[in-house]
Amino acid sequence: MSDPRTTAPIFGKLTAPQAWQTVDLISDLHLQALETATFEAWRDFMANTPADAVLILGDLFEVWVGDDAVDQDPFWASCADVLRQAAQQRYVAFMPGNRDFLLGQRFLSGCGVQAMSDPCVLEFGTRKILLSHGDALCLGDSDYQVFRAQVRDEAWQRDFLAKPLKERMDLARGMRAMSESQKQRNKVFADADPAMALAWMTWASADCLVHGHTHQPADHPLGKGQRHVLSDWSLDHEPHRAQVLRLEKSGGLRRLNITNATGF
């Protein structure tokens, strides 16, 4: 197997229209029916942000077992309504994460949401900003990388989605339980491999990298640029966390703490 740090990925591209002045980046909300405060904060943010675009860099949902499940679940239907209404006001795009990589074109099209590949280069004004969910960069989590390669395989996904919905839900619960057990044993999330992150930035000719996945929001120097890690959202448990990374065409970058509908 080749070293991923020496092999350039295929970069998607998103060119911001001239009219865009502000882009909001979020990830790792892990939306689920029992965590109502997080859902409500996200719903209010999507309705009230002044940004021209909202780019969701993966793990919007805690789990996703197929687009057909939306018809059977009122919570997912409510999430679809939030996305649909937001997409009528501004550009909304979604990049798959490690929890919702099975989210498909049927759901996105029904909500008016655009699909983003991972990784993707955002051309915004004079800047090139590299966007990723971030899980592919966490080479230190070797067990996960093996699992990721398995479940991102088209044949595996085709076989999984062909199973009855109840069986898919049962399998997803089992995978979530295994993931929680691993997190309890390893309290710290694996971080992005610095050499691979820098290589991606260099190959993409980007001046910064923005990603989520690690739940360790921070800003790190990386080569001649910066690596910005997005916050996860958790407003149903202490400590509360919910941030938006706001990019401004003037070149500014701000972290906004989202605690209520007036914080945008």
C-alpha cells in the first residue's frame, strides 16, 4: 500500500461567486433526536446567519443509514426541512463525514443542498482555502483508517444500502456502540498528521486548511499557512460547545460561539 502522504488526492473545487462576502463553516454537529438543544441552535443558526453560504464539513448527523430512512423518521424529516428552508435563502453545501458518509444525492437534491467532495478547494476572493472533514488526515488512528477504507468502498455501500432498513439501523447501533467503547478507552481523538496536512495544502496551492473530525478546535501554524480545526457542537451536555468559523472576503477569519439565535 502506498504512503498516503506521498500521493495527492483528487481535489474538488468550489469557486465563490463575486457577490459572496461571507462564508460560514461548520462540522461535527452529530444531530440526533434526543439532543434537542443542539438541534434548536443549529436550526436557528441556519435560519438567521447573515452569511452568503454555509458549508457543512461532515458529521452533520450522528448516524445515517440511507436516504430512505428520512421517510420513516420525524427527526430526520425536521432536519431536512431546516436545510430546505436555509437553501432557499443562501448557498448550502455538504461534505460527507465519518458518521454520515452514506448521505446521498436523493436527500441533498430534495433539500436544495449542494454536494462537496473531500477534500475541496474553496476559491474565495484572492484566497485558496482547502476544506476537508479531516478523518482521512488522522493517520495515527490506524484501526479507523482500515474501517474507513472498507466502508467507503462502493461495493460495501451498495450491499449495506440493499439491506432492509431495520437491519441497517441495528448494524449502525452496533457500530456506534463500538465507536463509543473505543472513545472511552482512548480519551483523546487522533489529530491530523502534520506532514500529510502540509502536503495536501502544498498540492492544492492553498494558504490554509480547515477541517473538523477531531473535536479539538484550535488554530495551528502549518508551513507558511494555518490549519484551522472546527468545533464540534454539543449543547445538551456540559461543557457546552458550538462554534462557527466565519470567512470574510476582506481576508478576515473569526470564530463565533453559537449559544442562541442572537449570536450570529
